[in-house]
Amino acid sequence: MTDDRESDRPTRARRRVLFVAEAVTLAHVARPVVLARALDPARHDVALACDPRFNRLFGELPFPVRPLRTIPCRQFLDALARGAPLYDADTLRGYVREDLDVLRQFAPDAVVGDFRLSLAVSARLASVPYLTISNAYWSPYARQRWPLPELPLTKAAGVPLARVLFRLVRPFAFAHHARPLNRVRREHGQPSLGWDLRRIYTEADHVLYADVPELAPTFDLPANHHYLGPVLWSPAVEPPEWWDRLPADRPAVYVTLGSSGQSDLLGVALEALAELPVTVLAATAGRVDVGRIPANAYVADYLPGGAAAARASLVVCNGGSPTAQQALAAGRPVLGVASNMDQHLNMEAICRAGAGELLRAGTLTPAGLREAVSRMLGEGRYAASAAKLAATLANYPALERFSAILAEVLSDRGPGRSRPAAEPPSPATATPRAEP
């Protein structure tokens, strides 16, 4: 990885595109990296701004990487677990200042962000068109039923009562989460986004959904909201030494809880699967020492995820969209051990499609996991539904769709032209648009 130099600035014939990743989880870095790599270097001058904590997983990138501060992963995950706002106003103010420094230095024609909420302020201040990567189940245009995530309330009151209480307090909780960004926007003369957290997560000139409408439908979608399809990525790691000597006489189960799952549950999963006639391929994401490894398990810090999913008959993960989509793209069903809201939303869509099951991380037991794995391996309907979804996902080539959307944005802007970015339409006033 190299640093960009202003003295090496190319001619304006190549359009400058800055990707900004909020490195609180690996997924929010992986998606921008994949899209950035897809751009033609003869036509685009690309840079990535992000915290370097995940750099080792991407190998040598063909564009400069600028360091950008992101709150610690543990701080982010702890806030998720408590149901607390992920960022306070002071953090977002600092983010805006750092964003503006990078935007001034690189002078992009467009900026693409993944969960960098401050760009809703800073990109507008810099008059740079802003595209954000999100998931469609967070869209203001999705008819959403909000599931109960794992919260202190869930453990204290039990799931049935906590579900009722959560339904009552959820609108107030979302408003509380929206308050810090709205405060920072007002300080910069920008209008409030209201109290719907989905507006906070999708405020941009163009919203890019790393989903397909068949799994995550929306309604009355405006012209500046686009389905990309799954943005698939695997770490740049060599397969472990045991990769080519796995037993072939029984089904394989790929287990990974990623960078945002409850890592301590990996040991529960290995314990549960030790009693089944399966081969377990497990990735720790470098977050946990599993201790004694069962005889039927093979463990590494990281695995080539796409190849591991294709090799398995079932994928057990935290329910987040990156690994789940990796499994579905390979035609493999998903068992999601979900904790936060994002994971629950993703897995509920997969369950509705018949390609997966959801287990609550807070109530997971070895017996429950073992029973679910046995059922999903024994009933062909899960694999059949996953195979159908694989064909659907293949109809959404995310890299091609992204390149086409970006070309339109850059064409509208014109070489070197500076213009204020327009506010996106609100859900109440949006013009209906049919999506494929």
C-alpha cells in the first residue's frame, strides 16, 4: 500500500473517486475495496481512506490508502450490544473535520462511503457527489417489521416480554440514535433528517443497496436508490495446510462468526458439531482461541470464504449479509446465529425465502445448534431454496452495475466541475421507480 502524492496528480481526464470505509467491521471495508478494485484505472484515479486495522487482509492494493480514524471495533460492538447510539456528536464532529481534510487533499469528483455517517455532512460541505453503500432492509422505502435483537433488556426480561417492550420503545430508541448526526448537521446549516434511523443510514445523493429486491424488497424507490446485488469478497489468504486433505466421506459445515458476531460462541458451535457426522471448517477471524479442537474440526484464523462456502453443504455464521450472501451465491443454505439488529433483519429475509434458519445468539445451546444443523442437512428444501437464490443473485452483477451508476454520476458532474449536491427526496415525496 502506498501514500498518494499531490505532485503525482494525474490529468483531469481520469476522474478521481474517493472510497471511504468505516472500519468498525470488516464488511464496511471489504465492500468499498471490492468496488474500488473494479474501476478501470485508465479512466479513474482511485484512493481509499480508512483505518488501517484490516489492511493485512487485502494484500497489495492497486491504489493509495490514506489513514482515517475510526472508533475501535470493540467500542462499536459494545454499543451495539447495549443498544446505545453508535456515535456521539463529538465523534461525528471529529469525523467531519477528518473527512474534509481528505476531500480537500484528494479533490475527488465523487466519494463512495460505507457506513461513514459523517459523509452526509462533509461531502455536502465539499460539494462532492456522495454515494453510500447500504443494505436494503435499512431503506426508508422498505416495509419493515423490526425484530428483537440481543440487548440487556432481552436477557433481563426474557424474549417474549422483551419483544413486547421493544415494540413500544423502538421508535424512541431510533430517535435517540438519530440525534447526534442531526445535531452536527444543524451546526453546519443542514436540515435535520428527522427521527427515522433509516434516513441516518442512507442519507446520500445516491444509495447503493448491496442486496437484491427478491430478498430485500422496497417500494416507491426513487431514482437515486439502486440495487447493486451482493458485493462478494474473501480475504487474501492462502488456504491452510489441511485444505487439500479434508475428508470427502461426509458433508462439510463452514462455521465463521466474522468480525461482528459473538466470537465466544464459536466454541459452542464446535462442541455441538463434534457429535455429528460432519467435517467442520471453522474461521476464528483472529478473535478467539477455541482451545481444544474436536477431531472432526479444522480451524484457521481466516479462510478463503467463497471457496469454503462452495465446499460446504451448510454455512453457519453470525447472520450478517457478507457471509450469508457468500453462501447463497454458492447455492448453500445459511444458519444464522444472530445478535444485532442488522443480522436479524438479514436472516429474517433469508428465512422467508426458505434458504436458512435463525438462532438467537443470546439463547444458543449446543443441543439447539446441533438439532438445527441436522435438520438443515437432512431436509433438501433448504438447499433447493438456496440454489434458486444463487440464480437470482447471479442476475445482479454488482461490479458492472456500480460502474454504470458511477459513470452516470460523473457524467452529470462534468470534468472538474464543482456544484452543490442536491438533497435526496424524502420517502413521502419520492417518485415511484420500478426496479428489475
